[in-house]
Amino acid sequence: MEGIYTPQSFEDVKELIVSSRVELNAILDDLPNCDGQTDCDNAKTHTENLTNYLVTMEHLYEAKINDLGITS
């Protein structure tokens, strides 16, 4: 059976997830510069949470693609 190709909308969502994660990682790299400030500590916590959320979304996306038998 020939594989079904990934719909463009799925690829767009994946690109958004990956790009967001890259941006959040960049924020995390910059946060140590404001060490000790409550606002920076909160921003770091929220950024870490969002990064973990995006990683989970990416893994779920890949699992669903595999479940559906969709190929790139």
C-alpha cells in the first residue's frame, strides 16, 4: 500500500511548533542576564513550561502521523 502524503496544514503546524521551540530556547539562553529578579524568574518558569509543552506537541504530532501511516 502506498503511503499517504502529509497534508500541507500538518507541515505548517509542525513548522510552527519547531520555530516556537527555537525562539523559546533563545529566550532561555538570555534569561540568566537578569538573574535574581522576580519577573525574570517568572519568565523563565513560563518559558520552560511552554518549551516542554511544544516538545510534547511535536512528539504527539509525530506519533499521530505514524499512526495514520502518513509519509513526508
